[in-house]
Amino acid sequence: MIPMTMGWLQRRGSTRKRRAVLVALGGVVVGTVAAGAVYAWDDERVTADVERRTNELASTLRTGLATPVESLFSISAYLQIPREMGLSSQQFQTFCKPAIDRHPEIAGLEWFPLVDSAERATFEKFVGNEQPAFRITEPTRAGDMVAAVARDFHVPLTLMYPVVPPVSGLDLAFDPRRLAFVERALQTGQITLSDRFALVEDPPDVLSVAAYAPVTAAHWVPRDAGVPAFSRGVAVALFRLNPLVLSMVGGEHTQGIVFELWDPSAREEARLIHRSGSPPSEARQHSADIPFVDRTYRLVVYSTEPRGGWLPLLAFLFSAAGVWVTAGYLDARSRASRLLRKAQRLGQYQVESRIASGGMGTIYRARHALMRRPTAIKIANAEQAASIFEKEVLLTSSLTHPNTVMVYDFGRGENGTFYYAMEFIDGYDLEELVQMHGPVPAGRAIRLLLQACGALAEAHQRGLIHRDIKPSNLMVTERGGVRDFLKVLDFGLAKPQVAPSDVAASVSAGFAGTPGYLAPEVIAGRPASEVSDIFSLGAVAFYLVAGHGPFSQAKSVAEALTLALTRDPQVPADVPPALASVIVACLSREPQGRPRSMQALSERLRHAMEECPPWTAQDAERWWAAHPHPGRGVQSPTMKTFVPEGGRISSSLERTAS
């Protein structure tokens, strides 16, 4: 066709007409090519946006689904606290109430002991002393509750909050499906999650799941009751999924998308957990896995943006003004490139690369635009994390001790993203230091601990309790030519100390910190204090000299909490006695048995240093020469660059950054 057109122009038209037709023909060709390119670019953009939105939504759901499970860990540990007088139904309800007030998506917290058939009458009589109408029951087809039939064993609902009298005594053994979850939890020693179901008191579209936590050594029966201990069983938490999911992903998080949440391991009719709407035909989609207790949920996100809906108009514009549209397209790409470079800037900081990511925030390496100083930038993943970050910034920036991580700045980017900038630290956190190079000498451990004591003493003097002291929140580096310089990181869980008069009001079924390093009184529900930070620092000292934590033999989080409540750890025999006695004092299960302050602990550590083999500045210099940190000398092939990101388990479960 083009040769025919050229011939017609040669015969009929002037040079100007020929040029106009050629430009128009070129515009059509260029417009068609450009339209195809823009279509492909738009498809790729929407696909990338769906992937990004999926990852953000998955991160939010991981954090939200994990948070209520903290109460189940608390109940499991609470049941296993040794007690002479047993545990009354009223005490159980008082302990559970704050958790359900804080998490309305929790429908109930319950205790089901195992009862052998031969002990059924004894059990019913014992529980009946406190609950007169109690008996082991099961439902009929009509929904009435009748006495449970004889079985080899029973799993009756004995303690619960909130109290629902009609289901008191319900025997889980009547339902093979529920009994299978109980048996799996007890056999594996791990929490087991059920398929979704609808509670009797809820509408059919409000779905719930039950989490079963194994309990092997409950102390709820008084020792002098003259009946078996009934110490094995399961603690159960009922979660309403719909309000839990909707509370996390509402508003702008779901604009322009439709999402579904699936449980692939459930029976077929129970696999769909939540659907926010009907996905359009030929929608771009992306999926992500979300671990939840012992299952992995599947998140599928669909874009509601139509595929190429505006391209016919674009093709018309290209056909009518080919070169101009092509120039406009190139100009649009240039503007997009400039916007991308602008997006890589937060305030006065140029973002260089991502270092780590967690449920609450993402850490980037950055550089100040004018001073060119390396900086760590922590960016909130979601708006609800911004208030937590702001609290962390204000608390940390109020501290001036040289062994506390320094905060430079905080603010919001042009798109409203909350961020804060802190000093960038090259070196090892104490967890990796021990994992890579083994236990540290006693003299070196004392020098590191003394620096931590100094930073925490300042925080305590300002009324702040750190609440999450652990090896990964203490980092060793070089500063100003000084080797083995320690930095205390992550004041995200720090809170003002609770006055003694407020203790009763502060007890709840939740806590914050990391199992294995939490003080027993915090696990039991009492508020954190200076001496609970001292317990945690004592556990860090144990880790440094032993190469493992004081409760590392625990196979689960619940077991770690139980060991902290019931067992005194044994310091290895090769640790010098002077240092071992300090560690034992710090790890006393009774708060009054520990050093009363960080200053008192520092004094004891200095006395212990006199009886331990010394660790000198020359020793530190030789060690760092053999193990240089990144960017200086020969880099260790297994060593990484670390920044103060956190890595805590909030309320015993949520792993936010590791």
C-alpha cells in the first residue's frame, strides 16, 4: 500500500501535500507502535502494582493474625505456673479479661483438661464444688446438651472467659474432627489451628477458627484436693477472622483491588476464609503465603483496573498527531524517570539500597544529601506502624548515652510515608557474634555488659524500661578507634515505669518482649521494671559465655516461658565463679534476689572483672584485625552489615523484623 501511496503523490500532489501525507502515515505507524508499547507498559505497571499491594497486604496480615495468639501463649504459661491453692474459675476469668478487652476479635479463651473415664465421677464432683451445675456433656442433633456417653477419656470445657453456661462441660471428644486437633497438639507439642467454622452465637457469614495449645503440666488443681492433678490438656483460643481481617486491611489499603484469603490445608468446603468482592474477568493477580500458627494461608489479590480501557483514545491521538504524541510519550517517560529519582529521596536523605524488612517497617541504607554521611533509614510499612515508630523515635532521641543508638532525624516523605534516620552501624550484633565465633571470654563479656549497663542506667533514670533486651538488640562495632564499642538498639517496646500503686491495673494476659529473655514476673502479668531489664541482661550474659540462651532447651515458645517461671538455669562450669555468681543473681526468679539497679550491677561486674582473665584494648584490636567489619580490610565472607532494626517478638509471638 505504501508504494501505491507514493506513486499517487508523485502524480497528483505537491511537495507540501506529500510531506503532510508522509507525516500522517508516519504518525499512524509511530502511533500504532507507541500504542502497543504503552499497552505493554501499562500492563506491566498494573502487574507490578498488584505485586506490591499483595506484599504490603500480606505483611499487614502476617502481623495482625499473629498478634491475638499472644493471649494463647499467656494462658498456656499461666496454667503452668506452680501454685499451692490451685486456680479458681474467677481468677482465670480475671486474667483473661484484659486480653479480650484489648482484642475484640478473640471470641473466647478456654481450658480443656484430659479426664480418664475411670476418673470422670471424681472430676465432676471436684469441679462441681465451684460450679454446682457442672457435668461433662455433649450436644444432641436437636442442639440440647445431655450427659456425654462413656468414652476412654473426655476433654471437657472447664474454665472459660467469657462464661457461656450452656457449653460448660462440653466434651470435645464427642466430635472426631475436634478431637483430632487436640491429639495433634498434644502429640507434636505445638499449637494447632482448626478449619474455619461459624460459632453458634454468630451469623453464618462471621467465620472463626480455634487454636489449640498443648499444656502438659497445669497447676490448676489444689495440691491438697485429694484428686488427680488433671494436668494435661489444651488451652484454646477462639478467633473471629472476619473482624480481624477487616480491621487490618480497610480503607486505602484495598482501594483498586479485590482480595481473597484461603486455607489450602482445610477440607474443600472450608478453604475460603475471606473474600472482599468479586474479581473482574481477566484481572491481573498476584499471591503470597501467610504463615498462621501451624498452617499457611494463601492471599490472592486481583486488580480492578480495566485492561487497556483508555487505549482506543490513545490510538486515535497517535493517528491524528503521530510525532507530537510520540514526543509526548517520550516526555511522559522522562517525567516518570524524574519522579522515580524523586521517590528515592526522603527529606535530606538519598536512599541507596534495602537492607532488611519486617512486619512493621523496612530498613534502607541511605546517605545525607549534603554531609554524605551513611545513615540507616527505617520506614513504616503501614500507617498504623507510624505511631509506634514515632514513639520509638521520641524515646530514643531523649537518650544521650554514647552506648545508645543515635537518632538523627524523622519526618514524612512527599507521599506521607513516616520514616526516621539513625546512625548506620557496621559490625556484629551479639547473637551473630556468638553464632559465628562461639562464646566470648569472661573479661570481654564483662566489658560489653558494662557498656550496656551504662546505656540502660540512663534510660532507667529517665523512667524508661527497655523491655526487650536480647543479643540481637546489642551491637558491637568500632567507634573513634575504640574496638568492642557496644550500642543498645531498638527502644520500640520501651515504656515509662509503672508506679507501684498502678500495678494492679497494669496486669493483663499480654506482655511484650522475647521468650527466653523475659523476666518471670513479666510473663506472669506484672509490669516490667528496672529489675526485669536486669534479668534480661543477665540472660544475655549467660548467652555470651555459654554460647546459648539460659532456656535454649525449650522446644516451643510456651515451654520457654514455662522454664523461665519454674527453673533456675545452670551456668557452665568453665565460667569464672565471680562472673557466674553475678549471672545467677541476675537470673533470680524473684525480683528481690537481683541487683537493684544497673549501677549496682555495674559495681558487681567490676568486682568480678578483677578475678577474671583480663580482656585488654590490645586483645580487642587483635580480634578486630582478624575479623574486620564490612568495608574495612579483608571482609569476612560470612559477615553482613547490620543496622538497628529490632527483631523483637512483640507480646511473645510477633517477629517483626527478623
